[in-house]
Amino acid sequence: MFTDPWLLVTIAVGLFMAWAIGANDAANSMSTAVGAGAITPKQAVIIAGVLEFTGAYFFGKSVTETIRKGIINPSQITDPTVLIYGSIAALLAAALWLLIATKFGLPVSTTHSIVGGVIGYGIVYAGMGIVNWGKIAQVVASWILSPIFGAIMAFVVFKAISKTILQSSTPVKSAKNYSPIWIGLAFVVIGAMFYIKVMHGKSLLIALRCGVLAGFIAFLISFVILRRNFRTADPYIGVEAIFKRVQVLTSAYVALSHGANDVANAIGPVAAVYAVATTGLAGMKVPVPRWILAMGGLGIAVGVATYGYKVMETVGKKITELTNTRGFSIDFSAATVVLIASWLGLPISTTHTVVGAVIGVGLARGVKAINKNIVKDIIISWFVTVPVAALVSGIIFKILMVM
Amino acid sequence: MQVWTKLFAKSPFKPLIKHAEVVLETVETLERALELWYDKKYQEMEKIAVEVDNLEDIADRIKEEIRDSLTTKLFMPVNRNDILEYLHMQDKIADAAEDTAKWLLIKRPKEIPEDIKEIILKMGKESIKAAKLVHTAIVQMDTVIESGFSEKEIEKEYEFIKEIESVENKIDGLDTKLMKLVFENEDKLSWGDGFYILNIARTLSNISDKAKDAAERIRLMMNK
């Protein structure tokens, strides 16, 4: 089955994409924890490496669309080689765009890069008619929805933390009592996802029960661990010291949710080509073999370890203004929104959610200074992602077809 | 790659606190000069008074740096104009101290009645209190934000503001008393010495006036 050289090329390009996702996106998702001083870049690499892989392998979609997000109409593609060349072009364009964005320091969405790549080769192959404009509308909606959900969630989480912990008469004591609840909540989501994704459960009720059980255990364990003394002269420094520990956990939560959500961007097209190579032209959906998921997870982990490390090292040295309670609010909100959205099938981008979460905490008067012009640059880069990826993918596809 | 480092701008509060420290040092140095002046050690006093001028320059430089960094592009939990206005007032405290130092350097007075000199020294001591409180208040403002605008911390901040106002009030009283004394002693004082004393008192009371204005701005920052 590996005799088809194009399959090998696709796998290589898929790995490249996974690497780029790890280098740019995963590193960005974990940067708030590094920036707040909760974990060192080295620890971040280990956490991200293990949990991105775990997230991708266990929580990653076991079935993927032949065409990412059904953005172009697959029934118009009658020639299997088009799908193969197209997938390669889309992956390559997306990975290159991610690298360029990384270079310029812009957190672009990997999902949108790959969507752009698919549109690019689709249009070159069959013209505008092949594009599923309704799906494009969904993608555009996600530009707006991801940051809004992230912002709302982070606003609420930070307000809740400041009302229950920071504003209490004994902040340190309140932090000890309330932070296990937050950890418990994260585990409710993780537990429910575990039931749905890993055990392939269908009942929402059982999923919730699994989640609550996991959450309760996590609550008890963290409650006991946080009993330790955190004595400081300034109560707010004491609270931050507690949240520093809690943030180690939420950074793992972010890595897990990112792996689960974003691995499909690298391995979806690979799975599609694999299905074509093994069973001929496939339908709307193809199964994703476990080894391909593992490969995607591994690629992301390697990306974090090789290039993402550098990203996080710079960030760790430079953001000193971000305290742990704020970092926690951002991490917790982003990861929860991404996990829930990926379960509901909403088109959510991790990157956009994290940026939205930062703004949400800012709106809650939690961050001392946010650069508005950088926010503007980031938003512009989101609008540019799809067209640029489409253009590059179209060119690569044309070259492949001519060859 | 460094999007997070660019997204989070530097907090303006650390440099504001730094500025407050320099302002406090300026006022403390002035008080040292006043003590030497009281003891008639004019030569030493003049050296210290020049130092006041140097410290005011440093405060000015920090002020410029903060102003340059506080562009309209920042999104902050407090109003940018309030911060700028506050900084302006905090800087005026150092300016007022420098003005007093200037008057101290302008001439060596002849005999000045003891009770007048004592009031001036007292005003200097109270001015340090005002400057110290301003420093405490801006540090507390940072804590207020850190605490997510906790009622408890805001309450504490109001206490500091009230204290600044009461110090200002006290200095105002001393100033009035001094003016009266100068005119009561008009026969013993030369025209020049009277003018000299009144100006020292005016610039000294300016220190706490500006401290009060700065405190007023902190009140506005919390009320955004």
C-alpha cells in the first residue's frame, strides 16, 4: 500500500504541516503560561509534546471529511489524482503560510490556512462553482465567533475569580478553596470528552457523569495539594503563587484541547489521500487510521520541541506583566471553548479564541496594558489567511498538474 | 513569533512608581536643604539645593519616557488621560520643590525671626509626608488593579487620598500663619527678606497642593 510515491509525498507534507502547527500554533497557545512564569519553556515543551500527542491521538477526529470542512464540493472531483495533488498543494500552502506568519509574529489559524489551501486548488481545478459558499460563510463566522466566545468566557472567568478570590477578605484562603473548583471544572470537560471521543459514548448524560466523576476526583486531589502553606506578606502575591501551580495544569489542558482540535488540519488531507490510494475514490468522509493520528500528534510534538521552544523562550523572557490569575483565566477559557466547540462541531480556531480571551480579561480591567494596534494587525492577518493560502495552493496545484 | 510579547504592552504603573520615588527623593533632599538653612549652614545648604535641581531633571526625564510610551494605541484598565494628568501633577510636586530650592539659592538672608524659620522647617517636614503619601497611593493603585478593583483595596486607597488632603490642609494653615507672622514682623525684616520668605512659603505649600491634585486624579482613575 505504500507503493504509491504520492502517498509518501503526502505523508511528508502532512508531517511538515504538523510540524508547522507545533512550531507556531501550539507554542502560541502555551505562551501565556510561559509568559506568566508558571512553567519554563523546557517544561512547556514536555507538557505540549506529551499532551498535544495525547489530544491528537485520543481526542482527534477518527473520521474526517475528504475535503476539510466540505469547503469545496467533492462530487465534482472525478479524477483521484486531483484529490492527491490538491491535498499536497493545500498542505504545503498552509504550512508555508504558517511559517511566514510565525516569522512575522502573527498568530494565524491553522484551520483557516488549510481551508484556504483547499479553496485554492478547488478554484484552479473547477472554477468558482466548486466552492461551497455556505461553508465559507461558516468560516467567516468563526473569525467573529472564536474571539467573541473566548472573550466572553475569559471575561466571566476573570470576573468570577476576582469576585470570589481577589476581592475576598482573605484572598489566599479563598484561592485555596476556589481554585480546586476550577481544576474540577476543567476535568469535567476533559472527562466528558474522554467518554465521547475515546470510549465513543453516545449518551450525553453518561458523558456528564464521567465528567463530574473526573472533576470530583481532580477537585479532591488538588484541594489536598493546595492545603500547603503559601505565606506571603502581600495576599495577592500569595494568590498568584497558588495560581502558578494551577496554571501548570491549565497549560496541559490547553495543549490537550489544541491537539484534539488542530491535528485534523495536518492529517485530514493525508487521510483522504490514503483512502484514495487504498480504496479508490472516496466519498464525503473517510476513516482516519490510528497511525495517521499518531503521526500528526508526533509532528506537532516535534514542532513544539524544535521551533516552538524558541518562541516560548522569547515570550517567557518578555511578558512579565501577565500574572498567573490572568494567565489562568485566558488558558482555562480558551481550552474550554475549543473543546466544547469541537464537540459541537462549531468552526472554532484555537488561536482566535486565545486572542479573544486576552481581550476579554482586558475588558474586565484585568490587564494593565494591551497594544491595540497589535490586536488590529492580528485581526487583519486573520482576514488575509484564507486568500493567501488559497493563492499559494492554487499555484502549487497548477505546477503539479502541469508536471 | 513574538506576538504575545507585542500584544502585552509594558504596564505604565511601574514607571509611574519609579517617578514617584524620584519625586519623593527630591522633596526629601529639599527638606535636608531646609534644615541646613535653618542652622545657617548656607554653604552646605547650597550644595544640597543644587542636588534638588538635578533630581528634578531626572524626574522630568522619566516623565518624558512615560509620556512617549503611553500612546493612544494602548488598551488599559484606567483612562489614559487620567494617567497622563496624574503624571503631570506628580511631576509638578518635584517642580515645586525645585522652585523652593531656587529661592533658597537666590540669597543668604540676614536675621530671620526664629518662629518664622520654625514654621518653614515644619512645612518642609509636612511636604515629605505629602510626597510619601503620593508614592504610597500610586503603589496602592497598582494593587487595586492587581486585586481586580476590590472594594477593600479601593477603600484603602481612599484613606490615602484623605490623608493627603489633610496634610495639604495642615500646610495651608502653616502657610497662613507664616504670612501673618511676616507682616507682624515687618519692622524687623527688610523688604527683600520678607519677599524671600513669602516666596519660599508659597513654593513649599505648592508641593502639597500638587500632591492633592495628584490624589484627585487617582480618585478619577478608580471611577473610570
